Amino acid sequence: MKYQVAIIGGGPAGYTAAEKAGKAGLSVVLFEKNSVGGVCLSEGCIPTKTLLYASKLYDSCVHARKYNVNAGEVSFDLPKMIARKSKVVRKLVLGVKAKLTGANVTLVNGEAFIVDAHTVRCAGEIYECENLILCTGSQTVIPPIPGIEKVGYWTHRDALDNKEIPRSLAIIGGGVIGMEFASFFSDLGVKVTVIEMMDEILNGIDREIASMLRADYAKRGVDFKLGAKVVRLEQNETGMQVYYQTGAEETRFEAEKLLLSVGRRPVTQGFGLENLSLAYTERKCIKVNAQLQTSVPGVYACGDLNGVSLLAHTAVKEAEIAVDTILGKSVGMSYRAIPGVVYTHPEVASVGKTEEMLQKQGITYRAVKFPMTYSGRFVAENEGVNGMMKVLVDEHNKVLGVHLLGNPASELIVLGGIMVEDELDLEAFRRYVFPHPTVGELFRDL
């Protein structure tokens, strides 16, 4: 069987590339060993946001009196939350399959193996291709903590399917995944402890914003242990014993459950990648150019596999660029304005440079910042909450970075991304009429 494009991996990068190539009239085969949608759809972005919305709604009902609403006795049903999460995932998976069918993509369910740059083997069949796009995604890192093999820890996948609320939860890793689960479980009344090796949570996010979010959750009862390294784990009759070091001092605490969220790494084993003799970067990631082309002609690496930006929306854009290149279009990938979002309550969103990046690079800048309470809409909907908008500009007022704390940061950050990507100055948005009252009109007041 011969195809113009063969794609390994049916996550955001894979199914995007398949649909786009198919709609362009190319013959496409997509290999996926599990279900289309990948980690993002099945056990990542969508399931976590479904559960986070439920916990946010519950928390809002619990604190409804702030808005003079008497909600009465409020409760939640975790098994039914999990069931709804699964229903949402199934619905969206069917939607992706329908798109692929509509684009005339051949979907092969099974483990693909690369024979060479133009040959893939799957389920005993041989598939030939002119172009090969690799989109195998990433997997959870399991840290080599002494005793970890003897305790019943959770990964994010386990936490998403858990149907019982633990009394207490220890989360190793205060990054995006760790903080989103801290938000979910703390909203449901679980005593949460976050252990982070760095001296602040959300490494890579604007430090001031990260600190404000941490302070907010600390007020709600989440315990943060920063600059702390977990040195061993033990399980006894009463629970999980977590031993950690801060400096030379070793301390321990107990938790009923343990969640690992120390990061993810590209999936590079088990599908014949070694048969391609690809060039790698100093960080041992597959080397790609702006068109996502590897060192082997006709082979592309998109999404988490290339290690540039482990985000679903980055993967989607990379896949589009790769297919455009196959179609003969001259376009390159820009990473200047890749937004990052933490779907906590309140949300955090960031795009472009942070103050820490600019200081390290020796770039002159100034920070324009003000509370979200400058927005009438925000004040009306967020009783007792301040939030922050921070915009970093150079000496010509060109926007270098935008950082937000407060709902709906995830929706607003695209405006900041436009400013960064198109290298706009602070005057740019004043040309437009924003609806009032909205939180977004804050951009017009910069």
C-alpha cells in the first residue's frame, strides 16, 4: 500500500496533519495504537479541564454567599464526575474520527514500526510513503525516588480515573499538571501538599504571577514545600510517608495518596526511530528546522517528540506547517508567541518573554501592570479577588510579554499573543472598539 503521507501518532499533531493533508487531496494513512486524540484528548487537556470545571462549579456554590446567593447544602458525586469526563472524551474522539473520515484518511489501529524513511510496518502489513510525519507525543516521567516502587503512587492518568476522595494528597511537582490537580482536589476539600524542588511553583511562568497564585492557594489550605527534594518514600498502615530535604534538613509528612507530576518526556522508543539515523540537538531531542523537517529528507517530527514545546496547541501549529511544506508552501514555524495556560481557579496565562528571561538576556524593558479590578466586569464577577495584568515592553513600547492572573485569562491571552507575534506597541489596541463591560477591554487601556 502506497501513500503520499504516513503519520505515526494520532494526537493533536497527528490528527491535525492527517486532516489537513487529506483535505488537500493527498493520500494519507494515520497509525495510532490506542485511540485518536492522544494524551491530550484521552488523558490530559480535555479530561482535566472537564473535572476542573466541575470542581470550580462546586467551589463557586460553596462560596455563593459572597454574591448573596443561598445555595443550601452543596455536595458532589465524584464517580459521576468521572463518568461525565469519560462521556466528554468519547464524544470528542468520535468527532476527531469523523473529521478524519471526511478527509479520506486511512486510520490504522495498531503499533507502527519504522523500517526506513519511506516504509512503515503495522500489524503484519507494509505501508510505503513519500513523506513520514512522526507525532508520537510524550509520556510521564517517573523519578528514581528510593522506595517509589513499593508505594501505590498515582500518575495523572490514575488521578483522572480515581473515584474516591482521599483525606490527603501529596503532589510531587509544582508545575502546570501539579497545580491543576492541586486546584481540583483542594476545591473538593482534600488536604493537599505540593512538594517542588525549585524555589517557586510553575517554573517558566512569570515569577510574580506564580507567587501570587501560590499565596492564593496557601490561603485556601494548600501546603507548599519549596526548594524541597523528596529523598525517599515509605508505605505503612497509616499512609504514605514522604521524606524530603530542604537544605541539609530532612523532614517527613504523611499523606493518604501520592501524585507524581514532575514532567513529561518525548516517546522515542518502540517504533523503530533508531532506523532513521536522525540528527539530535544538544538536549538529545530530534533536530528540526522551521518547517519541522528532520535531517532525513521527507521525514518530519511534530509535537512533543521534537521537545521544543510540549503543548497541544504548539503541536497543532507544527503539524500545519509540516503539511504546508509538503504541499510546497514556503512558511516557517514561529515560537515567539506560544501561550501557556494554567487552568487553576483563578487561571494563569502567559505569552512571550518573562521578566526573568529579559533580565537573563540583558534586554532593557519596563513592566506595565495593574490589577484586574480595573475592569468593571471583573469586579462584578470576582468578589474579593484582585488578579493582575502585566505587560512587558521595550523602550519603544513594543510588547515583549503578557502575563495574566485571573479569570478568564485563558481566553484573554490570545490578545497578548497577537501583540507579541506581530510586534505591536501599546497603542495598537486603542484603534479598536471593545465591548463594555468586558475584562478584555483592559488591553485597550494599556
